[in-house]
Amino acid sequence: MYDFRGVPGHLTEENPLYGLYKFKKGFNGDYCEFIGEYDLIYQPFFYKMYQTFEPMYYVGVRKLIRMKKKIKSGLGRGK
């Protein structure tokens, strides 16, 4: 038994992830829906910090990646 995960909840052909479902169904698997997830907060202060700073972190990482690509493409033109 192997859990492929990531199959969409609404299995209609209009769903953009329907192709993923069809691919995984090709392995003769059974669709099984599990209970959702939730956060169990032990320390509200640190959880609030996490909620505040995590989006900022990912924005910064994306900017760095874009900057790296620009630098890399700029160096490639100078040849």
C-alpha cells in the first residue's frame, strides 16, 4: 500500500488537478478521503510571530530567486 496524497477533493473534470487524479487512478488505487488538518497552538505568541513572518520570508526568498535569475541571465548575454 502506498499513499500518493494530493488528490483533489472535488473530482470533476473541470478541476485543474483532475489529470493528477486520473494518473493516480491508473495504478488501480482506491480514493480515500481523510479528515483535514489543523494547528494545535501551544504558544500563541510564537504562533502569531510565525503567521506574521512566514509570508514575509517567502516573499524575500522569491525576490532572491528572481534576482539570481536576472544576474545569471545578464552574465549569459555578455559572452
